[in-house]
Amino acid sequence: MKGMTMFKLVPLCFKTKKLLCLSSFIFVLFLFPAISHAAPKVFYTDIISGPNTGGENNNGAYLSIFGKDFGTNINNIKVYVGGGEVARYIYLGSSLSRADIQQLSVQLGSNTSTGAIRVVVSGVESNTDQAFTVRSGNFYFISLTGNDSTGQVNDINRPYRTPNYLWTNGLNAGDFVIARGGNYNLDSGNEGLESGRWINAAYDRSGTTNNPMTFMGYPGETIKVYSSTGSVAFRTTRGDWFVLANMWGHIDANSGKMFEVSGVTQDVDISTDSRFVNLLITGGGIAESGGSQFELMRAERFKLLGLTVRDSAEDPSNISRAHNIYLGARMQDVEVGWCEISN
């Protein structure tokens, strides 16, 4: 029993010469320490706004929470957003980018509202300094088995095939593009590349202050995007208010970028207010003229949270070194945290 000092009466028998058992009692003190659980710690989230209706089963946006001490049993967890409990608990496990950071993924539901995010594990509450804003937006699902001609907005059972089709056919600020699990081969000719990019978030369209445009992997599923020719998984040029989250980019080629944020010139056309979270990049890195798996240039008010770059290589005879994470040109108010470079 929690926090309680237990006293137990124990009968003792003493043998006498007359083989009589003298019954006596003594007090034996047992001390049981109070059972306690480390408070769950919320470090960051993939999105900070989204609808609480629409999409899969009309339960709104998927929210992934990253931190520690969430335990190992999702059934012992409660998540509240703005005071209301979420509708669905989807995934609990290691994050894609770092094995030592846990990922807890939920779907909001109509009981949630704008306000603080709170995680409760076995009755113990987390910090509440991460907030969420409920707002409007549509959901577009893409899948290896999808079809751009027959896909339907907000219908997980009728996915589209390529993100660039959505980009050029009605994707608006505040909308979500959600990739289902699988291996997306950028060299196959089936991925609808635009200028060699799987998601070409060009300057003709952006999110807005209150309605960012989101590209994310479905929680708990592995979305691997790979190339042997230097194709890019995501690039934004002069684009503002984007979220990119929960994806794995693999480079088989000697060089090439997987994720890139770039303005056009040094002093104007800056990409602003974007958020990249829980990304993994593997491979690549040998470059004749230098290369980078992740490149961030000409950006302001940008957050890069939970990026891991690993298993890259470098030619020791090459005097032009590659950059795993390249931070260059003009940047201001850029937060880089929980990132890792290994192997």
C-alpha cells in the first residue's frame, strides 16, 4: 500500500522443559517505501495546431508527443489537450530519430480544445509548457497503393499517390498531407517528382501564421523515402509555415540532400516559421564538391527538433568535406535541439 507503514503481529512459540508452547506476541516493524513513478517529461511535439475533427474516423489531427518516462504500456497513459482527453491512443515506443526519446502518438477528437498538452502516466502528471491550438484544415492521405485520380480528401481508405499532385491541385494553408508506411523509391518513376523532388514546396504556395501546411508520416508506421540519384525528399524555396515530421530519408548515392530549406538570395526571399521534427537520414555523404544530408539556408524562426543523421560515409582522400547538417547563409532565430550525428 502506497506510503503506509505496516505493523504485523507474529506469534512465537517457545519450547519449555514441559514441552509447553508459550504463546507470545512481539511487534515487528516493516517499512514499505512509497511507490512512485517518475513524472513524464514532454520535450516537444511534431505539430502545434490542427483540427480536432475530420480525417480518420472524424477524430482530427494526429499529434505525436516526444519525451521520457511515458512507461511501456500505452493503456496506463492519458493525454489531455486543452483539458479534454484525446479520442485515440495510437503508438508508444522509440522515436524515429532517437532511441532514447519516446514517441507517444494520439488522435485529438472533438473533446480537445486549444490549450496545454498534459500527459498522465499511472496518475502522475507531466509538465504542461507545450501548447496546442485547434483550428481548421483538411487531411490528404498518400499511399503506395493510392491513386491521384481517385483519392478523396479526409478519406484514409481512398488515398492519393503522390504529394506533388496534391501540391498542384488544391492543397491549401492549414491542410495535412499524411504518408502511409512503405518504401518510396524516388528513382522508380512512380513518385511524381517535380524538379527531382518528392515534395517540392515551391514559393507559389505556403502556410500562414495560424494555418501551417503539414507533411507528415502516419504515426507508428515507417515512411522511407530513398534515392540513388540525388533526388530530394523535401525542398522548400521561399516557403513559409511548413511542418515536416516523422519520415526517414535514405541516400544510396555518394551525395545528395534529403531535406532542404532554402531561400533564393542572401537577403530576401527568406523561408520563415517552419518546423521539422522527428526525421532520420541515413547514407550518403561522399561528395566531390561537398554535400549535405540536411541543408538549412536563409531561414528565420525555424525549429529543427529530433533529427538524426547516421551511417554516412566520407572519402578520406577528398579534400572537400561533406556536411551532415549544413547550416549556412542567412539565419535568424533558429532552434536546433535533440539532434544526433552518429556512425
